[in-house]
Amino acid sequence: MSLRSNWRVILLVLLLLGSTFALFAPGGAVAGGSDGNNFTTSTSDGPTNLKFGLELAGGTRIRAPVQGVTAEDVQLTRDVSQSEAQKRVADNLSGADVGDVMVRRTQEGTTVEVFVDNVTTAELQTALDQAGIEYGSVRTGVTDTTRDEIVRILSDKISKAGLAGGRVQQVTTATNEHFIVVEMPNANQSRMKELVTSKGKVQIVAHYPTQNGSENTTVLRQGDFASIGSAEQDQSGTSYVSVTLNQQAAERFARVMNQNGFTSGEGIQACNYPARNANNAGYCLFTVVDGQVVYGAGMGSDLAPSIRSGKFVQNPQFRMITGNMSEARELQINLRAGALPAALDTQAGTTTYLAPSLATDFKVQSLIAGLAAVLAVSGTVFVRYGKPQVALPMIVTALSEVVILLGFAAAVQLPLDLSHIAGFIAVIGTGVDDLIIIADEVMAEGDVSSGRVFQSRFRKAFWVIGAAAATTIIAMSPLAVLSLGDLQGFAIITILGVLVGVLVTRPAYGDILRYLLTDR
């Protein structure tokens, strides 16, 4: 065979070799870590580098709306800033603080969102009226920007927690209801609910005595950290996360500590928590996550002189101590990923748990279905043509499409589920259909010993399968783009299979058939 005239076959062989490497070679995957909303950082599942999603690995899926209410077409006067509007609305809502209210200015207009559980549209309307803020309408739900932020943060949390194969995406129903879908293979329901229902809002609160009793001042928030270390444990068994503050936060923290007695006299190591409750514990620095104190301690004897002398501001590093390593890891994840603006309302959504044993059954049944499809197609082709030189290349070429797609899935670490398996089976069927069209057209009028005659007939057949491929891609494109759950995976694999077929395998099959049927 001439290498120049059969370069398509060479390209097919190279793709098959590359796919085989991606499937079986250690480290053959090229997309480890996080990318977009899919995360696959663990080792391979079995002898291949393939990753499996919820339906083939077991785990938990949560589909839920975001807690919150939104006022749209809000009109803010010149003397009312966004921060002032947030404060006014929060002051008029029971159980809300400024962090639970978000005012956004966009090209479409200004909105006010409230992320407190159980706040109704009527309560937000009343709060806006009392704050003197005009608005157009109030609805249940949050804005697209907030949902995008939640997807990003949840994706970061999944990635930084080291959980493999997770997927976070938005889904919109035909009735324009918006849901966040979180899928986590090999995760139980309690772990998943903890992830999506807690905001992960971290604060450092300074508690100190005053002439009128005591006072709490929030001195550090999540945006104040320049870098976050890993969760660690020292020789004494103390669990902690090392952090570095940005310059502005370091100066503010040092000022509050100096002004309120933390760095001198009785303020050093004068915290009696948890022996006393948080309101009567003396000079304490509390680590607060979602409003709950997870650790309290006084100013350390080493840190206090550093803050007092000004050295701390030059190198603002310290340890955030927790009660145990589990809390330290959770603190690290929350600090690195950031706080969710709002939690998911799992009561208004659905939670699905698939046992790993059942997922294993699905995996075996998927393999059986794939083998059955291959055998059925092979038998049909042999019966139809009865010529091994026509049928065998057809079957091998069709199966090569599946190998290339599996190699692609392994390379980009795509978590496979049942919808992808259905796509693979569809690719086998449509691929063989196109190859049959080529074979029938080429051999329809008898002798094809002439290379020129073969090329003429092949081009005619290729126009037909090219038009069919374009139709399939156009039909599947909306399913691949829209967030329609399992249909999206099926559409993506089908489109990729059609592209591989038209660009690589169909032309390669034509070259193989020309070599076998024409005079050389």
C-alpha cells in the first residue's frame, strides 16, 4: 500500500494507538484534577483509565432549587448605595444579617436577593417598603449570577475534598424552574447533604469584655486570606490550618487586637472557652463556621508580642486551630472554595442514592448489551455480504470508532454513565449503516476493478453519509448544549462518534475497500 494514497488508514491506526495508550497506560489520562464542572482526581476504576459516573459506580445525586427570594427592577436613589441597601433590608428581616442580602447591578437592572431560609416574598416586600426602596416584582428563587456562583463553588469544594467523578450543573425545566444537580459517585447521602446545605461561611470573631458586659467583633472573613495551607496536626495532636492574611486584613486584625486588650496583660491566653459559654469566656478568638463556633482560644503568647510590635503586619501568618482533623479539613475546604451565597433547598428537591452493588450490575449489563450489539451487527453483515474481505474491515472499522471514543473519554477523564453507554451503542449502529451504504454503492453495479470507477462510486456514497451525519449533528446539538440531564451525555457521544466516523473511519474504510477490491 502507498503511504501517500492511504494516509487515512495511517491516521486511523495512529488514533487507535493513542486511544489504547489513554485507556490502558498508567498516567495515560491527560485531564487529571479539575476542569469545568467535572472532577476526576482519583486513580482509575479497574484495569483501564476509564472513570464511571453515578449510574456505573454508585453514589448520591441531589437535585434541588436554591434557597432565596429575589426582588427585581429595584430602584436605588443616589443617596442609597448598594451596601446601605443591603443593611437596610437585613435590618428589616428577622434572622438576617448583611451577608444574607445581595444587591446586584446588571445591564438588565438592579436586583435584591435574600438567602435566608423560610423568608417569603411577602416578608421581602415588607422589608423593602420599610427600607424605602422601590421595586418592580418579588419572586421565589435567585438570579442566574448566583446560581453560576453556586455551581463554581460547589465544584471547587468537590475538587478540593478529593472526591472523584463529581459533577455539578444547572438544569432548567420546561416550566422555567431552576435546579442545581450535584452527582457524587461513592458518596453517601449524609456527606452530600452536608456539602450542599451548609454555606461554609467562615469568620474569626473576637470576643472581649467591656464596661457594659462583652462584645463580639468579626475581625476576619473569607476574603481576607491571601493563602490557605493544608489541614495538619502537630506532635501534640492539635489540628490546624495555616493561613496568611492580605495586607489590609492584617492591619485591621492587628488594630482590633491592640485596641481591645488581646495583646497585653490579661488579654493573653485569657480565654475560658469551652469551660464557660461563648458569651462569658473572656478574651477569645472564635472560629465560626455557618454561625457555629467550632473552636475558641485566647491570643497566644508568641503571637501577641508580634502583633504589638508590628512584626505581624509584615508577615501576617498564623494557625486557625480546630477541634480535630475532620474539622480542619472541612475548614480548609471552606476557606479555599469560598462560602456559598445560598444553600440548596433539599426539602423541595430530590435525593437519589444508588448502591455500589447495583451500579456494578449496571456496568456488567452495559458490557453485555455492547457485546450483543457487536455480535448482532457482525452476524447481519456477514449474512448480507458473505465476503470476508468486505465484512471484516467493516466490523473492525466500526469497532475502531468505539475504541477511539473510549480513549477520548479516558484521556479527558469523562465520568461514563448509562447515557454515554447508549451513545456508544448508537455509534456502532449508525457507523455500520454508513459503511453498508459505502459497500452497497461501490459494489452495486458489478466490477470495481478500476480505481477510477471505485473513487466515483465512493464519492457518491460519501455525499449521502455526509448529509446524514450533518442531519444527526444538527438534531443532537440542542440536546448536547441544553442542560437536559442524561440526554446530554447521549447526544455528546453520538455527535463525537459521527464526527470521528465522517472525518476518519469512513474514509479509512474506503481506502481499505479500494485496496481489497481494485486492481493494484
